[in-house]
Amino acid sequence: MKNQSDLRLLPVVVRIFIVGLIVGTLDITAAFIKYYLETGKNPLFIFKYIASGVLGSEAFSTGMPAILLGLFLHYGIALSFTIVFCVIYHRLPIISKYKVLSGIFFGFSIWVIMNFLIVPLSSTPKGEFKAGNAIKELLILIGMIGLPLPFLANWLVFNERILKRV
């Protein structure tokens, strides 16, 4: 693809998938940096932690298979939140007028869903709640998924110039 107008050739599902990959990559990159700066350890451990949601503590003694499962689960979750956002964005056009506010709200919503629904229902080891860590995780979700999503969705998925050409 040479320019943005070539995006009209891609089905909307593919464009949503691309947005999911972008925000998933932003999120995991920030999580890797945070983990490495705080521990000095290999950030691939994060994928084992994610895989532990399915495998339990066995994920930590499993090598590459757990890392690959965590990678798959991470991007699956990021894509799921992207799809939900795009459906909401399409049905509530007011979101496009308040991209920053909606991004902050959606990032906060992701944090709530992950911390009070998904992680508690998973087999991931539960640690004590630490406010400082929770704030960092919240800011990562807002900054790496919540805020980019409305702009990426507007530009790549729902761009009027692209849609008019299809």
C-alpha cells in the first residue's frame, strides 16, 4: 500500500485487526519497559504471566509454549477490546467528537474489566493490591490503548474519505 487511500481496498475487519495489533503492541511494549525497569528481568515473563490465566502456575515452568500462549492471549484480548470499541464508536458518533475523553474513559473501563472481572476469574496468581502499581497499569492502558483507539479508529476504520471511495 502506497498511501492511506489504498486502505479502501481492505475490508473493515482487516482494518480493525490492524488497529488491534497496533494498540496491542503499544500496550505490551509499555508493559515490557515498566517490568524491565522495575525488576531488571527479561520482560518475556509477562507473557508467561498472561498464560498463567489459562495454565495456572504451570505457565511459569513452561518455556516457549507458555510465552507463545501469552502472546496469543494478549493480542486476542487487545483485539477483543478493539472490536468492542469500534462497535461502540460506530453506534455512538458523539465519541468521535470527544476522542481524548472517550479514550480516557475506555482505557479506564479496560482496567476495571481486567482487574475486577478477567484476572479474578482466571488462574493467574493473585497478589496483594498495590495502589502505585495499579495507577501505573491504569496509565499504560489509558495511554497505550484508550487514547490511541479513537484516533486510530477514526483514521483507519471509519475515515469518511476512505468509506466514500469504497
